[in-house]
Amino acid sequence: MISIIVLSLLIVGLTFALLRERAYTAEAIVLVEPQQEVPAEDMEPFLRDVTGAVTSSEDFIVDVRRKAGWKGTPEEFARRLDVQSLVTSDGTPTIRVRFESVDAEEAARTANAYAALFTERVDLLNDRQLAGGALAADARVASKASLPDRPSGAGPLFYVAGAIVAGMLIGGGMALLLENRARSWRDARDAELTLRAPVLGVIPEYPSAEEV
Amino acid sequence: MDPASPVRRHYAKLAQNLLSLEDRVRSMVVTSPETGAGCSSVCIGLGAALAEMGKRVVVVDCNLGRPNLHRMLGEPNFIGLTSCLQSGRALENYGHDLVPGLLAVPTGPVSSDPVARIESQRFVEVVRGIEAHRDIVILDAPVAEKVIESPALSSQFDGVLLVIHASRTSKNTAREVTDDLLDAGVNLLGVVLNGAGESV
């Protein structure tokens, strides 16, 4: 039982590992700094406001895709894009832009396109809102995405090892469960091991009329 | 037992194993985790095998909640253990001689409160009484849970033989019952695996 499940999961894991496309992930970092002094506890809301103001515009992501030369669907683009807003330990509001692609060059190009467009839009918002005096932030690309030299994510060995471990756990658990619920005793040895008591006799199945 | 019966040698081996136990067994309680494991069949088969070895054996159906032995014998349940408990006469008078050396005693008519009858001192005395005339007394008992609950069945006789059925008794249940019997201080003589495949 255990070996069958381990083998099945091993095949699934190996197939998945071999068929899974090896993707590259590129990362660009954008720093967003307030022009006026903002208390540390207000830094996260400030970053959220700036990010929201930029990305809530419907044409922003369309422009990013166009700038990056994206040929796929918007859904696929959204699935590969990972944008995180965070305030670093030294209190710097940061936007981390990651893009995953089977093409390393496309991954870097898209992450950089997002970062560049983000800074442009912040500048644009500053210009527009200066009249109102509401938003005052400087955004700059602190780190451009470089060409990733190796695929991201776990390698085939990881999936194979995972399949073995999962197979042993699931197979072991199922074997134990089935053994406990089993209504089929193999032989006297099976009964002795299960019950830890001596088996004095084994009587085969027979029609009751034959008995006496 | 029919000499041509295919199970004859299996019961003979069971009887041999029982007789070769370190402590001599004069009276034993045969029970099972659940009904349907074949306790009564094992009692009769074992009794016949012991009788064939020259032992004088009596099988007593003391499963008053679910009498079965008389059905296996094809006899009415008009007289038996309960008749003996009421009358004060010896148990030998209420049985059926199946083969030379083997007496089978059905429950007899079962009235209300059968547990009280089995728990009575009279029941233990009756079994003790027949031990004087028989080499081995086999008590066809209710399921193990009832045996554990019964001070008479669990502690007044030499030991308990547990019958499990190869395809009807779950391992989990059998293990729990075995543990319960041992926890209750029962002298578990051993296990009989009934209804096994021929290859076993």
C-alpha cells in the first residue's frame, strides 16, 4: 500500500517537475519618499495612498503592458506580476515589483517598465495636485531589474523529494487506517501480531451442515 | 463429528493445542467480540474433537440472551441449563449426547432477567458439579462485553477462549476486546480464527 502510493506520487511529482516550465523572476525596487515630513506610524498609510492613487487609474496597467511589449492576455500578465508595498525596517516606503516569465529578458523588461511608469505617474500626480497641494511624494527607481541568470522556484529534486515524503505519509496513514478497519485476517500469524495473544486454532470456512 | 468432515483435523489441532497449555483447563468460557463469529460452532467442533481424544466433555449454552446451541443441534429448547438451575438436579440430566463423550446442554427456557441466573451462585455450583463427571466444561457464552460484565463468567472458570471470524470481525474491534478482556483480569487462554480461507 505504502509503496504503491509513494510510487504514484513520485510519478506525479516527477511529471510535474519535468513538465513545469522553469520561470525567471526579475525584481525592480521603487522608493517613494514624502516631500513633507511624515510620522513613522503614518508611513504605511502614506504609501498606500500613493500606490492607490497611481494604480487605481485604469490605464496604468494597460500602459505597463504596452510599455513592456506584453503579448499575452491581461489575466496571464496579472498572474505573473507581483507588486508589494512595504515600509522597510529603516522606515523607507518601498514598492517591490516582481515579474515572472519563461523569458528572462521579458521578466526584467516588464518589471522595469512597471517601475518606470510608476515613478512617471507619481510625478504626474504631483504636478496635477500641486495646485491642490494634496500629494507630495518623490518616487525613484532604486534598483532596476537585472536579467535573472537562473530560473526561480524549486527544482525537480524538490518535487521528487516532496512526492516521496508525501507518499510515505499518505500511504502510511492509509495503510494504518485500512489495516485497522480491515475485516480480513490473513492467517494465524496476522491474528497473533494484531491481538498479541496466542492463536490456538484456525478453522476454515465450511457449510454448517458438514459440522457434526 | 463426521470423520470425512474437512474441518475435523483443524478442530483436532485446536483441541491438542488446548490440552498442551501449561495450566490444565477444566472449564473454559468461549466468547467472541460480536455475534456471528461462530462461537457455538467452535464449541461443538472443539467438544467433538476432545471427545474423540477420549475426553469426557460437556458444552453448555449459557448465552441466555441469545440461545443458539439447540438450533445447531436441531433440538427444541424445552430443557437445559435454566431447567437445571431451577430444579436442583444435575446438569447431566438436561443435555443431549452428540457423540460418545460429548454432552451438549442448551440454555433451556429463558425467562426474564437471564443475567441474574448466570450471576447466581447456583450457576457456578452447577458447573463445578459437572466438572466432577466431565474432563472439560465448555461454556458457550455471550459476547465478550457481557463476559467482562459478568463476575461469574470472567473470573469463576479456568479461562476464556476468544473466537474471531476471519471476514466478519474487524481488527480494531478484536484488538479492543482483547485489551478489555486482559484489562478486566480475564485469563485469556487464546484465540480461535474461525471462517478462515482454506489456505490459512
